[in-house]
Amino acid sequence: MVIYSLTLIQALRTAGHIVMLTGAGVSKESGIPTFREAQTGLWAQYDPTELATPQAFRRNPQLVWEWYQWRRSLVANADPNPGHFAIAQMETLIPAFTLITQNVDGLHQRAGSIQVIELHGSIQRTKCFEEETIVETWIEDGQIPPHCPHCGGLLRPDVVWFGENLPQEAIEAAYIAAETADVFFSVGTSGLVEPAASFPHIAHSRGALLVEVNPTETPLTVLADFVLTGASGEILPPLIEQTWPQKGAAR
């Protein structure tokens, strides 16, 4: 087992606010392919960047809806991994904890995380394409995609497509979290996609201890105070065990 730095352990034990930013690498540990790796089988002929746009939905809403149905099936067959559970457990051990995720699969919530800021929405939710309101139930009449029971417009997944703005409330909450963090974790993310890529820099500039958890180097590696090389499911459970030995290991 890796023995973690006492400086890092002490910083975690005394932190008032820990912020965790997660990316596709965390979900990949559960067997969910990254956005661009997901194109297999019948979907291999399509470029995902050309399907995840409002323009694509207007051109062929059935195709886009069915693609997301397929992606939902991938998520439904996946389970949270030890990294997800460790993050959820850490939330219970800190006075204030904020999880910012770029993932849309909902695995953090299934693992028990509560304070989750979803930057890119959730594939589990559905909204009206016209009114942009969340729709939980609709009439299954064989139409693909189904229609909004309120206005009759088409329904779509509640995710952020290329060319769309991220939810303003989520962005504002993420910036506040980054500015007030004592320790900031960047976990399983490339550090390339904005605005998420800027959050670790903001936290570090405000004096937060910056910790990167990733199997490979990223643009953030040179800035991080601690670089923990490996997958989140390998790194985070023993880190929690060593930091809070009386609390037990994450599942």
C-alpha cells in the first residue's frame, strides 16, 4: 500500500472545505466509455460531436434520441466504483464538501454523494426542447422522441450539447466552491475543457492545496502540490483510510 504524505493527511484532517472536480476518468473505471470512445457497433459510423448538438436534434431528432437511449443503457448497466464510494464517504468526513462533476451519468449520486454540481447536466433527466423545463412523465405513444405533455414540443436529454451554455447556477456555484476551498482535488479529468479546467487554478491562486489524481500527466500536473498517479478507485480509498483510520474504508 502507498503511504501518503503526512502533510497531505494533516491538510485533509484540518480542512474546513474540500472541493472535488471529477471527469470522465472516474466513470471509465466503472466501464463507461468516454464520450468519444463510446461509438461502437451500429453507432461507430457517427461522430459524437455531430450528434450532440441542437442542430443535429433539429435535423434528425429520432436519431439523437435513440443514441442517448443507447448511452443510457450503458449507464444503467454500470455500477459506481470504489472511487465513487470514496468520494461519497469523504463528504461525510468534512465540515464542508463540494463535488463538481463533468460527468452526466449520475454514478456519484448512486454512490451516495449529495452536494453535487453537475456542469454538463444529467443523462438521466429529460427536458422539453422548446421550454427547457424538466419533464418527468409523458405519454408513451410510440413517437420517437416523445412529446412534452405541456407544450407538445419534442423531449431531449437534460445534457449540455456543443454550442450550448452550461447551466449558469452550476457555474456560479462551482466558482464559489473553487474560491473557498482549503483543498482542491482534480480527479480523472484531462484539465483541458473549460470552464472546468480553470477551477483548480482559481482554487490554487486563493491558497488552496491542489491535489491531482490521474493515471497520466495533464496540464495541471506541474501546478499541483500533490500528484497521486493512478485511478481514483486505487488512490482515494487508501487515502481515506490513512487520513481517518477510525472511520473505516470506503466500499
